Amino acid sequence: MLALQGAFREHRLVLERMGIKSREVKKAEHLEGIDGLIIPGGESTTIGKLLVDFGIREPLLRLIEKGLPLFGTCAGMIVMAKEIVGSRQPRLGVMDIVVRRNAFGRQVDSFETDLEVKGIEGGPVRAVFIRAPYIEAAGEGVEILAEFAGKAVMARQENCLATAFHPELTSDNRIHQLFIQMVEDYLRKK
Ligand code: GLN
């Protein structure tokens, strides 16, 4: 769990509920031995800046290149994007997506909806959006897994999974389960 800023405790509680061990990554040395990393929601400019300031960005990029599974929610998704509309803020830039921040407009700062997610069985997923971004464009290697109002809000590219919403704020574990599946596949191949 990247624990520089934002809603990392909520993600840890979900993992705990699922019986999965997690630890907080606050410095580069905490990356040692991890099998996957979640980047929580929060403030993407702060998370991106702290990744650089604390020297985590470069070693993390090397791990992602070697296949480390990465899951970003909301601000996490923004940090993972190659391109952020109208912003030069620091980022990882590991997903071939163009994201727009605070994209659903001021009137609808936050909202909840039911989403059909590709690859997730058992009915729609309840999705909580808080000043959420959406994916404005995506490269060929990116699979769009969910859309809301015609906008892409969840995507996967190889070892990178991203949601514009906050699956850690509901009691439904299925999206985290999808990420854990990616971690298990990675460990099998390692
Ligand atoms: N709007 C925030 C950002 O741009 C993201 C909001 C969130 O993570 N809930 O960083």
C-alpha cells in the first residue's frame, strides 16, 4: 500500500477482510519484497510529488517494468497515467491513458452508481466517485473494463489496473479480488 497520502487505510481494511497481508510503503526501502502495490485515492499532485521527493519513483518504476502488479484508484489512476489533461504534475506514467481530473464537473462532486465490470461476475459493482477523473483516451494495449455515462472509468494494461472510483469504500471485495488474482498470476510466473 502506497501510504504517502490519501485513503490507504481503507484499502488495508479491505485486504485485511480478505485475509491478505499488507504493509505501508512510505520510503523506497519499504518496496523490498512486495508482491503488488496499491496507490490510493487522495490528491494526485501530492502523491506524485512525494513519490519523487522520497525517492520512491525510480525504484518503483523498475519493479513495475519487471511485472509488479499495480492497482490505482482515483488519484492513484491519475498518478499511473502517461498523460493528464492540462497538467505537468509528477507521475509514474506507466499506463497508456489520457486522464482528465475532476472530470464529472462541480455539480456532481461525488456520486454513487452501479457499474457492469468486464470480467467480474455476480452483478454490477457499486461504485463511489469522489471528484473523480475519467479516461479520455487509451492506447491499443489498454483494455477498458467499465464505463459510466459513455466515459471509461476502469482499465487494465498488463500488470496495471486502475479505477476512477473507490472500491475500498464499499463492502464488495470483487475488484480487490481481481487485483489479488493479478498478484497470484505474477507470483506464479516469478
Ligand atoms: N481529484 C483528485 C485528484 O486529482 C482525486 C480525487 C480522489 O482521489 N478522490 O487528485
